[in-house]
Amino acid sequence: DTAVSQTPKYLVTQMGNDKSIKCEQNLGHDTMYWYKQDSKKFLKIMFSYNNKELIINETVPNRFSPKSPDKAHLNLHINSLELGDSAVYFCASSRTGTSGGMETQYFGPGTRLLVL
Amino acid sequence: GENVEQHPSTLSVQEGDSAVIKCTYSDSASNYFPWYKQELGKRPQLIIDIRSNVGEKKDQRIAVTLNKTAKHFSLHITETQPEDSAVYFCAATAGNQFYFGTGTSLTVIP
């Protein structure tokens, strides 16, 4: 049931620190995503990688930098953390279908980030 | 780009009643419409999906309908149970991107 895994599950840190969140999927999917979910529960897309190439980069501060070392991993590094970065961050993955459209997304368990 | 609107934002129903959540989308190229359920403190999980070549799909107490002409799709839950209480998200996909609705918080009152 841990097809998409994230570490750490909880992250409490001080403003100004730099932190990383790791994501791995063992589903053989070719596309991976990072979402931010705030207290209002909106799921906001941040980044999307297809076969290690960045394909979506929404309006996100450049303090956030994704890195995809291979198709199974998409890590998120955050510099100079701010109070407003506190949220739950979800990694997800999906597969490109035979017709070119996307198949179902599978989400990781989330990383609860609290910036003090 | 695509714009997905979801209504209502909150919904309370008595146990055993039906619940309906509606979503509209703007991009006629969208061709895949999944619905996700997110329980408190958990990850969103797929509960049902529909593709643009199908008008309706049912899985036990859950059904989804799609009206491509009007660009809207709906989630129907019948005989609701307390364990159906959660936040439900609709989504539409166009190309590589998933566009999520803003979520509906469903409460089933025993």
C-alpha cells in the first residue's frame, strides 16, 4: 500500500532554515507531481515532472526547487523557509495512457510541514 | 488553461440519504475525470473515475455522470453512511496536467 512514499511524515523547523522532502514511487509511472494543501484544503499543483523533465512549474517562489534524479524519485528542496510555507505537501505519480492522456494519480501520505 | 469549479463546498446529509457533488470544467479537451476522497489526516484516494467517451459509471453506492456538452460532471453517493464523511475532490485532466476542484466537505449525520 506504500506505492508512493514520502519522507519525512512530519517536519517542524524554524523560519529561515532549508529543508528537503523526498518522494519515491514504485509503480513504474512516468510522471510525478508536488502539491501543496493549505488549511483550507485546496490542492495546489506546484510542479510536475515527466520522465525526469520539468513540464509544469506553477507560480511558486524560487525558494522551492524540485529535483528528479530518476523517474521513480522527485524531491522537493525548500530554502529560507517562511511561516506561510506551513502546509501539507503531497507527492503524487501517474502514468501516461496509450492515447497520450494521463491515467489515475496516486498520492503519497503527505508531509506535514510546520514553520515556527 | 483548465478551470474546475466544484459545488457545494460543504454538505451535510442524514445517514441513508443521497449526496450529490457537482463540478464544471472549461477546457473541452479534458478527457479524464477522477474523483478523490480524502479522510481527515489521510491522502486523497481515487474512488471512481470516468472518461469522456462514457456518460455514466457506477460502483456500488457511488456513481459519476458526465455531460460533455454542458461541461459538467457529478458524483452521486446513495445510502450514505458515517464513513462517507470526508472531503471529496473532483478533477479534470487535459494533457499532462490534473486540475482539481476546491473540494466538498461531506458530513453524514448518524
